[in-house]
Amino acid sequence: MCGMDGKLNDVNPAYAAIIGRSVEETKRMSYWDITPEEFSNYEDEKLENLDRNGFYGPYEKEYFHKDGRRIPVSLRGKVVCLDGVEYILSSVEDISDKKECYESLKRAIKDATDANLAKSAFLSSMSHELRTPLNAIIGFSQLLEMGGDKLSKDQLVSVNEIQRGGKHLLALINEILDLSKIESGKVSVNMQSISLTRIIEECLRLTSSQAEDNNVAIVVAKNTDFTMNCDPLRLKQIVLNYLSNAIKYNTQSGTVSITFKEITHDITGKKYLRIIVSDTGNGLSEKQMASLFTPFERVGAEKGTVQGTGIGLAISKKLATLMDGGVGVSSTLGEGSDFWVDVLLAGTFIQENMPKENKDSVNIQISTPSVIDQAVGAANVLYIDDNEGNILFMKHAFKLYRDSYSLQACSNPHQGLALAIENPPDLILLDISMPGMDGFEVLKHLEKDKATCEVPVIAVSANAMDVDIEKGMSAGFNGYLCKPFNFSTLMNKIDDTLNN
């Protein structure tokens, strides 16, 4: 308790201990003796508030300790009247521990943020460095496969193995990047109402070849007439992961079943559709199931012959959580496993053209659409890339389309820019990361010159992070393809760009 002049009239031992003094010593002091000068204006403001309202705080400030240290404190108080004299009665809390905890938390957050930025930078660099040689590996194997009639049977098998290995490495890179983006909070979901039938059909279309190669039958329950509230792309990613695993880890001539069950959350009352993917594989133990959804955990499968990364299920769990859903598994050793994902229900969707003759289940037969590589009209294409291997691949690939395209390639961005301005092509394929002048600088010069300002430019880059793609499209590229790419995808993109 202090007077209006700031003199400390009475204190308890706890208050005196905060400033390292005895009660008697403290009572001989003024409030201003223990308050640092920089708090003066702040104190005046609190006194005005006290005079106006009769109370102040809580607010934070510092006291001088007897040894010269500063002690962070939190104060609150009010005006009291004793024997006709007004005093300020205050309660004071030493918040040193809280402040230290807060500062430790701030340091931890900064360290985590710095580490996450470093990880993102590393992953971006790693992705670029791995995708560049993969572009050559997968690209040249595609060319060899296109000329398959000139290869022996053994050679064609070898080419297919090269492609399989390259695609496996690419899938690993993509999954690591996916997991990193989700963990750093850079992945958002686009919730919308979507037909379950549509999701299942697309997933079956993408896994039918794998099932056929492994001699596994896929059976889908007939009741697909549901509408869900989810991100269709993310849900498809989860179901595809379940289906792929169910096929890979199944028995020879095994079966994969997809069934559905409506459930209601016990606490929230929310209604979900549980999508269950069951297999007839070897099953899992309780210990294996406990660690299944942990990143890079393959629960012993790494010792087998089936390739995998151990990331897919961890990604599935995180994506389901983002969509306000969940995942789980049940299994019996020797009999098989059931993997499920719960998705919010948005109502009932009636699919009129669903088969109805089988009352128990139906096999949905889906034909894979054909890929058209036919170019429309002749066009002059300029390719600028500092990697000679990529240029060699493009030259060989475009020879297959020599009747429709004329390719000119350059490994120097300055020379490539000069060629484009001197003899404007119909379309430019442009790498991003190049020494001396990167793709963004080249694009700016192309846009400023009258000869090339109307020429469409497609980025073809090993920079494959979402931020890279967004940056490229924002800069004004007409398209952005990530290396390694399927050559048919590139040709379709060129056709679409030239025809629109």
C-alpha cells in the first residue's frame, strides 16, 4: 500500500522479497525508487486511469532488485480510503518464470521456423538436383520405348525396368515433398460436395493396371450413392494409397474389397461415411498397427520384395485430419486388413446409371482413355536449357514429330534470347535455373521486345515446389511443367497452348 505521492506505507514479506529487501527497508522507500525511468510516462497513464476509474491494471512493468537486476512484475490495484486518507492498494506478481518460459517459447518457435525454412530450402534444392538427372533417365527410356519395334524382347524389358525405377524415385521425391508441405502447414483443403461414385471410378481407373499386373480382383459394394463434403483431390489421394497398398501386399489371386458404412460421431454428432478398403493379405499384428501411420515406418515390409517409402499412410492421416475426418486400421494375422477413412457426409447422391442387377456388389468396369499425341499444324519451337542432357533428349524426342514441329535448342540463355528476337518462334520452352540469366529474366526480356511479346512461353523446370509453380505462373508463363515429365504431356500442353 502506498500513498498518492508514491511512498510505500506498508508491504508484506512477499512484496519485499521481490526486490530483495526486508519489509522495514522497503517501507523506507518510494515507489519511484524501484521503478526504472523509462516506465515514468507509462505510470502517469496508469495514475490517470486510477484517478478516473478508481482502479488500474493488470499491466506489466519492471522493478529494480537490490542487486541491480530488473524483475518483471504484473500489477493491479485500486484506491482505498483509510481514516479519510486515500491510498493505492496493489497486488504484485513476480512473473520472472513466466517471462523466461515465454522467451524460451519464442526462441523455440524461431529455431523451429528457421529449421523448417532450412528444411524447405534443402528439399527444394534436393528436388531440383534429383529431378534433373531423372528427366534424362525417364525421358530417354520413353524414347526407347516409343521405338520398341526396333528393340529385342530383352532390351524392351530392360527399358521398362529403367522406367519403373525412375518413376519409383520420382514418387519418393514427390511423397517427401508432400509430407514436408503438410507438416509446415502449407497444404490447404478445398472442401466441396462431391459424388462418392466419381471418386471411386477415378481411383479404379488409376489402379486397374496395377491390379491386373498383380492378378488381384477389386470388388466394390453397390451402395456408392453418397455425397461427401471433402477435398476430392485429397480424398482420392488417400483412397489411391489404400488401394495401391492393398494390391501390393495382397496374396496371389487375392481380392480387394471397397465397402462403405455410415457412422455418427459420439461427441459432435457429425455424420461421416467410412470408406473401407479390405485386402486378403497376411494381416498385421497389434504392434505393427500401432506404428502404421508414422512417417517412414513400413512395419517390417522393408525387408520384403515390395517397394515402398513408408510415407503414404502418414500423409493420408494428415490429409484426413485437415478434412475434419480420420483414418484407422483393423487386421487379423493370416486373414487380411481393413483400412478406413472417415469423410463428412453432405447428403445422399443418387447415381442413376449405377448397375443394379447385383444386389450385393458390383465390379465397376472402367476403360482407360486413349492418349493422343497428334500435333495440330506445323510449328517452330525454341528450347532454352543449360543442361546438355535435357537438350539431347528434346532433340531426339522432337524427331518423332519432325513433320509437325521444328525444334531449335540453345544451352545459353543470352544466345537463346537473341535467337528468339532475331527469328521469333511459334512457342518457347524455357528452363528456370540457368547461370548468367535465369528463366524469369529471359521471360521479362521476351515480354518487353515487340518481336517476342506475343510468343507463348512454357516453363520446363526441375523447380517443382508449389511456391515455384505459383511464382512461375504469376510471372506470366503460359504453362509450367515439372521435370521429369511425360513427353506426351508436354506435346499436349504445346498443342493446347498453340491452339488457344
